[in-house]
Amino acid sequence: MILALYGAGAMGREFRQLAVKSGGWSGFVFIDDHAEAEELTGSPVCRFQQFRARYTPEDTRFVVAIGEPRFRAEAFQRMTRAGYRGAVLVHGSACVSPDAELGEGTVVCHDVHIGSLAKIGRNCYLSRGASIGHDAVVGDHTRLGVNAFVGGHSVIGENCFIGAGALLRDRIRIGAMSVAALGAAVFEDVPDGVTVIGNPARIAGDGTQTAVYAPSRALEAQQEEVAPESVAERYWDVFSGCFEGVDFNPVAFRYHDGGWDSLTHMTLIGRLEETFGVSFKGREVMRLKSYADGLRMVKAKLEEKDGGTAHE
């Protein structure tokens, strides 16, 4: 069985090392639509469509090697839509209770402790030294940082990030898409979509989530004026079939506080132009700062190209 690692960055290399130590894999392949190298640590690097042409779902399992929970979710959904199943990687030093449940695609690093009857969702990433108490529940696509502690009977929603050294008292509920920052000590329930910091933990800023590796959702909403749903999913829905056979990765719309990585940005622009047969001008490129910006501009260009026919 081949293990596919979705992401050819540092996390991908680390997951490969963990898988090598775990054993049982006949080979490895990295999936990354924007990696320049064709090989990493002795394993091939493929674009997504190349990967699908070369590796069948029957002979391949995968894990997502991307840090941001939201992008982890999108990559996981892309793979499962294509028929691939997630692997479960567990480091040999981890202590996992025999009656605990680990969801498909979950990665458990060294010295992690998972208590009795704990339930870990799909596509989760538990970093070194994380501890999950008995009867706790961790939602899909959630990431726990180094030495994070989750008390017994606590419930963490989907797409959450629990930072390194964060402490959650027993029977705490963390809402979906929320962040417990580095070292936060959480004594009370946390609502959906917020960031909590400090000891005792309190909601930061205006009470909206600051994404782990991107600007706050409040800033996104002000700039985009769209609902905070998965825009990658909307791209696939609105432009059904347009990506077929094209090496394009919706996850590439990552952006950072300091601005876009220029290479990724220009690669993205080129891919949009190639895929849809449109041309971006310099000022338009500067305005392309998010998924929804790209969606609106491509739709407008396609409508202009087709003489005003709406693309819904």
C-alpha cells in the first residue's frame, strides 16, 4: 500500500518519517500542485491530477500534511471526493487506550496520550506530547499543538486549533472553528468561531476568530462581504467541470498577514488565466487577495467574455 502525503512542506517530511518508523508502507508520494521539485526525500512529488492518473484508490491511502485546519478540511474533502481513503498514523511512543477511536486520516505523533473511550475525529493532527482525557471528543480536521491538554469529557468542535501548551479543563466545550491560543487556560465553554487567549482564557479582540495562519475572519468578512463558508467548495460548484484535467489546487489560495508569497500568487494567477481563458490586469492582480475575490473576478470576466451570460 502506498501512502500519499498531501503537502510537500515540512509537515509532509515529518509525516513521512513517522510513517517509515511505523512500517507497513510499500512506498510514498507527495501531492503538491505548486512544488517545483519532482522528488522529496527520495519520493516523487505529483500534482493532484498526475497523482490521480498514477495511483488508484485501491492501492493508496493518504494523510493531509497541511497545518491550517480549514485548509486541512478542504484537502481531505478533495481526496475523499476522488475516492481515496485516509490512513491512520500513530507513533510507536504514543499511548492510545484500546477503547479509544481514531478517525480516518488522523495522525498521532510521539508521546501523545489518548484516554479511555476518547473519540478523535477524521483528519485530526495531534502534535507531540498532546494529552486527551477519557471520554473526550475531538472534532474532524482539528489540530492539537505540542503539549496541549484536553480534560476528560471535554468536546472540541470541528476545524479547531488548540495551541501548544493550551489547557482545557474537564467537561469544557470548544465551538467549531475556534482557536485556543498558545498557553491558554480554558475554564469555561468557548462559542463557535472565536479565539481565546490568556489565563483564565478570554475571547480576544472583537470576538471573531483570528485564523491560525491567515487574517481574521472579521477582516475577511469586511473585505469580501460573503458568508464564511468553504469558498473552495463554491469554486467547484460554480465552475463544475472547469478544473477537470487541470493541475489546480484550491488550497493554493492561502494568504498571510504580511501578504501573498509572490511565487504562489503568480502561479495562481497563471492557473486561473489558463483554466478559464481570461486575462488579469495588474491592478486586478493586486486585488486578488482571497478565495472570494478570485471567484467574483473570474465570474465577471467569464460573463463579459460570454456577452453577459451569468455563470451560476
